Amino acid sequence: MCVSPSLGPGPEGQGEIVFQHGQLLKVLELENYTVRTVEVRIPGALPIKRTQTVDASRTINQRGLSPTGARVLLEARGDLWSLPARHGSARNLTRTSGVAERQPAWSPDGQWILFSGDRSGEYQLTLMRADGSGDPIELTDEPGNFYYTPLWAPDSKHFAVNDKAQRIWIGVIPAEGEQPEPLTLVDSDPSWPTLSADWSPDSKWLVYSIGESTRQHRLLTRSLWAFSVDTGERKQLTSGMFSVWSPTFDRKGEFLYYISNADFTDPQYEDVGSTFVYHNTGRIMVVPLRTDLKVPFHPRSDEEKGATAAPASPKKNGKEEEKQDAAAEEDSEEPEAQETTEDEGEEPEEKTTGEEPAETAPAADPKEAPKPAMEFVWENFEQRSLPAPVARGTFSGIAVNDRGHLVYMRMRSNRWGSGGDLVVLDLSAENPREASILENINILRCPQTAKKYWLSAIAA
């Protein structure tokens, strides 16, 4: 169907008619009655600037789990999304086309989401309700900075975060109606862009890994440090002789796990050159956090019972034995039951002293009872470290599940993005052995309160 015709002289004065044919614009040249299509081009970026619908699933950059694993938190195309693990629909929590929200993390109590947003024109660390209600709160006001994915403490009141200057900070969530407190500087690590740290279960200590430094240069090795939230004290836990990273507390606060490049037992001679090549030097290390604890896989020794029996005591004379036997009989006799004068079914008479009875204190709610403070022994930390009874290799992503088992990735290569196998290890078993669950896994995340993992698989 042709509509909206318009007559004009044409480029040579022979005349032409311009008309719309469907969605095309065409020209009828009157000199030879031929029809040609007019190609329309809009200069500049007007087509991409106008409002349009975009598939956000193609631009997922950051992801994580809710505290129980019931939902998944995503950052896609500058918005924050909440997706169900099984049933339900996706929710856009922010819906801000002109604002970018990035690097989100869900608090352990499920109430808050912490992220970097540029609502004010500069990226600031921002706090919002997990259901998207209320106005976001900016916790920082430093221009020109950017904060990466925060690491929540188990109490949901503290968090650790690193910025683009590779500084490590600790912050506190403000109470309702109060102004945010400035972040506390913990340390800096110019040698590594990501935060490798974990919180103690009581939220009192942050254990983190940073590059070792000298006066002349930064070394390639990394060491573990502990930072006290209460006192601001820093303690160096490992010497830096071997590179260590991925510190991970168990959920009871009894053991700390980490990865160390400390196994040089199988050097190989390179094909080109004249030096040794050390490959798969990683070991998973276990450290008891108190001196009265033993690692679950401590050495056992079978002994004959008779060999450890206590020596017999010297024989006593007959009179002493008779006295001891008589005393033992008196102790073993049960006391006679006291007779009562009350008839059955009658209430015993209350005795009065003239004073008012004291009020009975209400029973304490076990849920509100404060948890006892955890004690950690940091002295001789490295000397108490023991390798887990598994083969050496290249490891990544240590976590502890709700059963107390270690979950990690055993990488097939030390190349970036090569992927590995998801492995579970029960150190309390009589003969601890790795159990491979999935193959070709690239990312592993497991919140401290969750029974589920977030996995990223490599496409075949």
C-alpha cells in the first residue's frame, strides 16, 4: 500500500514522486517510471540514546547468595536483581536507569545489601534494604574512589572492603537515624587487587592476606595478618617465607584453614634452560586456634591395654583392710526416707516468716543470652600449622559447609580461568579422603550461614 505521495522536480528537473510503501520510503522517477528505495540514515547516536528495552541477562557481572541460599543476588547492566533459587520471579531491586549499582553483597541477617553506587555522581559505598524499600544510604563521601565487593561480618554490623587504591577498610553499619562513621583503615596491599580475608565467627577479628614488602621492593610471597576490631591491633601470623592466602574460619571458631605454596618436594627440570620448575606447590593448611585443641587427623597409636596398666599398690595389713571395708559399707548404705505427716492429696502447709516472698526472676531467653567471647591464640601460629592429609596441588575458593566439611576447588592447571573440580573433604573421618562432586568449576562461593554454594561452571 502506497501512502503520502509528494511531487517534486527531481535532481535533473524531470520530476519525481516520493511516497511511503509499507515501512520503506521510495521514489518514482517520472522520466523512465522506475522506482528506487531511499536509504535513511540518522546521524549521531540518536538510535541508541532513545528509550528501549534491553536484555539484562547478557550483562551479568557480579553474583552471590542470600544468607540461606534461598535467593541469588545479581548485578546486571547497573541494576541489582534478586532471583529465586527454585520458585518465584526475578526482582529488580533498584530500577535506576541513570545510576550504576555494582559489587553487591547480602548481609548474613538478610536485612541489608551493601554495594558501590554512583547516585551522587561518584561511586560511594552504599547501603540499602534487601527488599528494595526505603532510600539508600551512602556510607562514604570520598571522590574518585571505587569499592569492590564487601565482606560482611557474621554480626551483620561490621564489614571489610577494599578500594581501587588497594587499601583494606573496616566499616560499621549505622543505627537508624545516626550518621555513618568513617571507615577504619586496616592495611594496604599494592601487590594484589582482590580482598583475601575472612571474619572470625564472633566478628572480633579479621584475618587477611597481603604481599610481603621490603624497603627496596615488593616480594611475590604473601603473609597472613589478624586485625582486632576492638583494639585496632595488627598481628602478623605467618613469616612470608611461603606465600599464603584464602584464610577461612570454621563455623565454630576452632580452626583456621588457608592455602600455602609450601611444598617443593617434586622439582622438575625444564626442557629449555638450566633451572628447576616447581609445579603444584599448594597445600591446604589447618591451624588449631587454641592450644587445647587437636587437629581432627592427629596421629593415632594402637596400644596394648595391659602395657599401660597402673602398677599395683603395696599390700596393706589386715586391720587397715577391715577399716576400709567397713567405711565403704557405711558410704554405700542409702539414707532412710523421712516420714511425712501430711495425708495424701493434701497440700503441705506453707511456713511463714513474716517477710514477703521474694519475686521470682523470669527465666532468661536462651536466644537473647550473650554468646561467650571466643579466645584465639595467635602466638606460634605458623608453627602450629599442619598440612591437611591430601595431595598437593593448585587450590582455590576454600569454604566450610554447615557440616563442618571443607569445600574447595582443586584446579587442573594454574592458568587463569582454567577451572577445576569441586571437592569435599571431611577431616574428622578416620581416613580423610577427597570426594569430587562436580567438574569444570570456575567460581565457588559459600556464605557462612548457608547450606548451598554458588558455582560458576565453564562452558564445554
